[in-house]
Amino acid sequence: MTLLAKISWVGTVVFTATAVPAALSVTAFELPAAIVSLVLFGLGIIAFLWAFFVAVNRSRTDAIGMGGLYFLAGSAPKSVQYHFLASLAVQIIVGFATASMRPFTSLAFGILVSMFGLGVSGLWGAKFGEFTPRSTS
């Protein structure tokens, strides 16, 4: 597993470990869950934009598609793609499940956490993804 995949999983575990108890009405976890969600969202935006700018630079020589960049479709080994997409799926499921358990609370911020998974995945794709060379004709 790559370092960025481990980072994605760590974020997913920390998010889940705070959001689930908060959704089960453990009030001590409500503020930490909101903070974790917002921090991961912010880090996700940074990673997403970083990936975008690295990809723009690489696009001079490589034909980079959005599916290959952020979802690693055809640009990463299946094992790498699996870790990023599985982590993203857990973030989406936990975010929506916990927000729906206690609507109109700070748990709604959990829906934003999937930006972290997309950003980190995109960063891996931008730096290490294998894309076809751009034709020079």
C-alpha cells in the first residue's frame, strides 16, 4: 500500500471513529466529529487543487483524463485503485449514514469528507499515474 493510500485510510478511520459515536448520541464526540470532518474537507481541497496543478503541468506531455486522475481508471494498478476507491466509498457511506441518523446537526459536515478521499486519490494519480503520451501531431 502506498503512503498516500495509508493517509487516505488513516483519515477514513479517524473520521469513522469520531462520526459513529457522535451519531449514536455520545455528546463528547459531537465537536470532535465536526472538527475532524472540516479538517479533512480542508485537506481534501488542498490535495485536490495540488493534484489539479500537477496534472496541468503533466498534461503538456501526457493525455490525462479526469477518470484516470481522480478515480485512477486505467492509470494505476488495481491494488492501488482499490485502496483509494474503498477508502472513498467508506467515507461516503459513513458520511451519509451518520448525517442521516442525526439530521440538522454538526454531523452534516461528514458529507464533505469525501473531498479528502478524492483529493488524495487525485494527488496519487497526478504524481504517479501512468497516462498515454500526448500526440505531437
